[in-house]
Amino acid sequence: MLVTGIAQAFFPEKANGSIITIENKIIGSELIGQQFDSVIYFSSRPSSISYNPLPSGGSNYGLTSYALKRIVEERKQCFVVFNHLDSADVVPSEMLFASASGLDPHISTESAYLQIDRISRARNFDESQRQLVEQLINKITQRPQLMVLGQERVNVLLLNLELDKIK
């Protein structure tokens, strides 16, 4: 109870799940990844649990697993085709491998940049709107904690919500 009380007193938003609401409707959480299949939105990284937070976990496939190799190749092909990329383009690893929890809400800035052309075409954006999307990625990008812990990352839900504001 002490820890809960301290969390509620000093970090109420995080303690309550960082829930995002728009017009009194719960959209999601900043902390839990969601699936975005539409061509007009940035895609999240894959989830081995279909983004269901209750059985949180990975696939448990090892690096020598034939099944993992097949899944990764399928994900790569899908990402390349979905985003109209060249088959020689390097697809960032987080778009090929599910996170350990299966719920990671972030992608790398590289993954976000690879999706800009698809989204711009699907939304019929002109060049100035396309540049706004690039600026949006830079604005939403979270830097490593304490400048050394982790990597730059972009929260996909927050990015997609901001994307909808571009007219």
C-alpha cells in the first residue's frame, strides 16, 4: 500500500497506466503496443501475443529455430511490400522480431522513416505535409534515458494520434 500511495502521489499518470483518452473515450495506453494495419498509419512492431496484455510474453523461439527464421522472412517480405520498399533495403530488427513482452509500444526512428512514403501516398499528402510528418517523427522521438540507456525510439500510438492532426 505504501508503494501504491507513493506512486499515486508522485506519478499518478504512470501509476494508472498512462491511459490516453480523447473525448472521454479510451484510445489506449502509452505503455502498451497496439496493432495498426491501415496504410494511413505507422505500423507497430510485431507481437507474438496479438497485442493482448494478459498473456504478455514472447514466442520463445531460439535463434536456431527454423520456425523463427520462416517468421522473420515473412515479416520482412510483408514490411517491404507494405511500404513499397526495395527488397535490398535493410529492415530494422524490431520490425522483424517481436519484443520479449510482445507489447512494446515503440519503434526506431529508422522504422518510422521507412513508412513515411507509404503513409504520405495513402493520405494524398503534398511535399509540405510529408515534411510535417518527418518533423513530427523528430518531435515525438524519445531520446535514451540519461543520454546512454536505450536507443532513440518513437511511440507508435502517440505518433499516429499526432499524424491525424495534419490537414
